[in-house]
Amino acid sequence: MKDFLKKFRGSKITKMLFKGKNKNSILSIVALVECIILLGITTYSWIESASSLVIKGDNLPISQNIDYRFDVKDGSLNMVDLNSYFRPTALYQMAHASSPDGTNFYFKKANATTYRLGDTTDYNTSYYNIDFQVHNETAKTFNYYFDNANIFTVTSDQEIEEDVLKVAEGAFRIVVTAGTNTQNTRIYSRDTVSYKPVNDKTGDTTSSDFTTTGLTNGSEYNYQTNTTNSIYVFSTTGGGDDTKVNLKIWFEEKDPGYVALSAENKKKLEGATVSINLKFVNSESNFQTFFFEDYTFSTVEGHEGKHVTSEDQTKKLYFYHNDGTTTSVIPMTTTTSQNEATRWVTASDDGEPTPRISDAMRKDLNDNPTHGYFFYGTYNASTNVKTEHYKWPISKPAVNDSNVYIFKAMSVLKFKGVNTGYGVWDDTEIKLWYFRDQTSSATTEAYNTNGYQFIAKAGQNRLYLSNSSTASASATRMYYDASEKLYKGYFVSDVTDPIFSFTSAADFKDDNIKVQWDASNPTEYDGKTVYKALGYEGTGTVSSLSKAVGVGTWMNTEQILFSTELVDASMNKDFRYKISAIVNGTRRYYYMTKHSNALTWGAFVPVKSGTTSEDYISFQRFADVTTENNAGTWNSEAIARNGSNKYYATDMAASTSRGQWHIGVVVDGSADNVINDVLTTVEGSKLEYSIDNGNTYLPINQLDNYRWYTGDFDNTVTTLKYRWTAYTGTGVNEAVFTYGHDLVDGIYFNITE
């Protein structure tokens, strides 16, 4: 026997063996049993048996022995191995018993029909009787629940049907008594079972069925994060009180499932192994890590493009929670970067990553999301003083397939006077969006002279991406990347009609929005979702606009040039021009900007706009930036563009406005005043040209005293003649010259004689 005990001393495997004895099956226990107590509110708080429960040789007076007191502390994790305190016992026999109340235990006498009433000598010789106490040093009251419904597992080396093993597992009973919360009349079992247990020594059973409290199928006595009405098994009171817990476990011989087994199946169970995994969890157990991934782009000068939570090393990220009774400020710390984001995790007070969010807290946040938020700032734990530089409302927490909670912060903006952030949980996919500003702007001084990018000029760099035309905190403030000349911002990926809103004001609200681009049906090009802003409709300057309609496209774009030198050369007034093109099936008008010189204007349009008479491009001239009625319109439908991106206005009259995409030739004698001195000095004189060696002559129209121009002509022509015709006769200059073709800027000749 000594060798047998020595063999199993220190083993951490529990075996409960069914053995035959005097034709009555009894339960025998062989080997050492281990129980681990894990108590603490910061990380884990539970009473756990990894493989089984501790077996005591006698009823130790735990209340008089401090070694059996397990402390629950704030900010620490206590692990106590009960094997250090309880004497291991081999050949332990656990008899078949029956109890109507978990207090009185009846054992059938050998070779008789009568029973004996158990006494203290049966503690841990015929059934389990385990005591321990919990010393709660916190200010909180913790409620404890069963964590696992499948506490008992019966296995065997013999071939035993699974159903028979399940019957044996279901025959075990548990009663817990703790402090003033006496629940010894509540008998727990895996399943809810009704039966008549033995009620006295004669073997009589109770007159009515007794029903156990089942633990399967989401029992209210199992702790569940989504159950609001969980009933605890026992509780511990805060403030340093001790709570004594008594636990009794027995094998109920009157379990109806076991009673119904055939004698053959009962005999098969002899020698089976029973493992016990009993875990109590409290109402702040199962702590999880909250992850915070910072996808925001900072717009602070000198820090642009970086994540906002790294703007200032004196500030940190914290998670705040207040359930109406208790306030928690949980520090977070950075770890690695994930998908271009800075990842933060919940941490201990000394900055070490550790789970800090309890089931109870997650449950409360699920029901009341406004009870918690993340903030970036400072916090002094000793004085409980905090500053919130930025804060992110968390909305309803969501867990991903890996049982991980990840909050993705996408933006920080000043919404209606409050620095607030926008973010989503991990089950929502996000992506990086782009906005390329190719917009021209009217200002009180003039149009911007750099071609486009007006939003980024003079501090007017506040652009927001949202899924609503109304200013909302659920928006991303985009960051302007000067190196790439576009805006960037993370936003949810499933938006079909994103809205880009521009405002020059620091506060994002409806009254401050100047231009909005409704960018429906996002399309990716070269792997990027890039929206090209082409302009906006509306008269007046940017400062006077109120939600002007933006014009833009997801398509590739090109710049269209509008040359007015043929009609404005002699006027040189401070005109303004608009361009119109078909964008997403609708004709839209928007401003042009001065390009390269005072008589050429430019704007971006979708590629291939104006290539047909139906999809024509037109241009309008306005007297100034605030004029609503145009002073002339040039429609290009008569001559659809063919490869050229430059349009020439050839007539300024509003009723007969004409223009063309190609200028055939401009004859320029201004170098030596040849045309002015000779051709224009005779009244009625005119300049003509021929493309067929003088058989047919066409007029060269006078632009000013020095420059003349022709209409467009076939670009296969390689030579032409010109002649001057006076009022009194014809003077022909037979000079012949050749030229090269320039379909963009026209063909220029300099006449010197």
C-alpha cells in the first residue's frame, strides 16, 4: 500500500473508479487531485479546478487556518494550488448516496434494504465536502457563478456507449453554501432532473418529485455576458470581509437516468474514470483585452499624416467606463503597427499589456455604449484628475471571429465645438479613400492661379468624408498629402454614396459647409478608390457659398484648356469663365481657372468628355465672380473635339458665339509691323490665303492690328499662299511658304515682307 500511495503522490490526474463490491457498485477514488484558485479583479477572477477537486482526509477547520483564505485584490493575480494544503488520499471510496437536500446523506447498507444517515465521518470518505474562504479586499461585491456546465466527464478504456457515459456524468450532484447566502437546498446537476431521492433510513423516498437545477443550455446560474438576469451561486462582500464557502459533491444513486440503466451497462461502468473540472467565475471574470487601432491622420502642423495618438508624448490613451456606480480609467499602451495603424492594448498601471475589460463591463457596454469611451490625454490615478484632448465614443462593442475586441479609430474632428473621434469595431471593414482636388475656385480677389487644389490653399484644408449630407460626428477628417497632391482618410468600405464636405471653419457643422461632393458608386482605379473633384456649381466666392453642389467623378480625368486670346486680346478685362460637361450622365457647370497666361483658362473633366455632339463641352463667360448671367456661350457640339484638349473662342457675340478645337493658322506680322503698316493702311484691304496654289482664296480674319487668323482646315495641307487685296485692285503676294502642324496651339506664321 505504501508503494501504491508513493506511486500516485504528486500525480495531477484524478481518477474515480467504479468497482464491484458485495454486488453493490461503489465509487472509488485513486490518485492525487489538484485544485487551483485564481482570484483577482484586474485580470482573472475565478475559482478553478483544472482537472478535479481537492480530496481532504478529514474536515479541516478552514476558518482557523489562514492558508485556506484566498485574497481578492485590486490590480493583482493570485494563484494558489490547493494541493499544497490538502492531504492526498489514495483508495478513497465515494459511495453511492442519495440526498433530498444536500445536507442529509443516506447510504444503503450492504445486503439490506435500509439506509444509514451519514455523519461527519463520511466527509471525504463517502462524498466530497470541501471548505475554503474568500477574503475580498476590494470595495466591490462579487457574485460567483458556475462557468462550465459540463463539470463531470466519464471515460473508460472499455467499449462503453457514449449514452451510458453521459448517464453517469449526469448522476453527479453539487450543493454550494456560502456565508449568509445559504443555498444548500438548491441541488445542481448537469441537466434539470425530477426524481424522488431517499428521505429516511427506511429507504422511503419523498412524496413528490424533487427537481434539480440544471446547468446546461445557458442556465441562469452559468455566468454569461449577454444574460442580464444571471443568478449567482454565492457572493463575496467587499471591504475585507471573509466569505466561507462549502461545497458538497456526491453520486446520486436515485438519478433516473442511472436507475434506468441495465445491470449490464452498470457493470460496464466499473473501472471508468471520472474527471471533474469545476470552475467558479465572478461577475468581473474572464477579462479581455480591448484593442484600439489608430487609423486617424493628424492635421496638426508639423505632425500631418501621422496618427493623432502620437502627436504628443506627454499624452497617453485611456479607456474610460462608468456604469453609474463605479468609474474605471484603464491605461492603454502601444504595441505593434497593424495595417498602417498604431495598435494600443489595455495595460496594467505600470504599462504592461494585460487583459483589463471584464465580462461585466462588456455586458454593460453592450447594453449602454455611452457608459464608455477612449480618450487621448492625461490621467493622474492618485488624484483621479484627467484631461481629454481627443475622445472616441465606442458605440456597441463587437467581437470578431477570434473572440477579440478591436476598435478602429478613423478620425478626430471638432464636431459642434467638441473634439470627438469616429471609429468602428472590428466586424466593420474599412479602407483608405482618396480625394484629388482638381477644383477651381472663385475668390474675392481672383481665381486661384495655380490651376487647382483650392481647398488646400490659405488654411482652407478641412475636408470630411461621411455617408450623410448632414454634418455628423460619424465622419472622417481627411489629411492633405502635399507630396501626392491628394487627400487621404480611412472610412468604412461599404458606403455606396459617400459625401465629401469642405469647410474653411474649424468647427464641423451644417452652417460651415461650403461645398459638398456627392460621390455615388465608388470605383477603383489602379487599386485605389480616388475621387476627382472637378469643380462646384454656384455663383459667388467661397466665403459666400452655402453648400454649393460639387462636381466630380471616380473616372480618370484630363485638363481642358479654353483660349480666349482671339476675342479678348483687345479687351483684356477681368472676365470669369465656366465649363460644362456631362458628368455621371448629367450636364454640370463649374468654374475654370487662369492657366499659363491671362487669356487661357483650364479645368479638369472626365476623360473623353466632348468627343461626340451629344456629349459636348461648352464654355460661358461672366463679367466677374458674382455675376449670375453669362455674357457669352461657346458650344462645341458643332465641332466635336478630336484629340485636342484646347478650345479657341473665335467670336465674342452672345448670339453668334462660335469656337473650334483647332485653329488652322494665325498670320502674325507684328514683329516688323508689316501687316499694320502695309496691309491695313489701304481702306478696304484684306488678307486671304489659298491652299491650292491660288485657285481658291479664303479670308484671313483680322484679330487686331497685328494678328490675323483663319478657320480650321484639313491637316493634310502642306503649303499655302497668301495675298493682299486692296480696295482699288488686287495686289498678290505670290510668296509660298510651308508649315508644320500643331493641333493643340494652332499654326503660327510671322510675315516679314
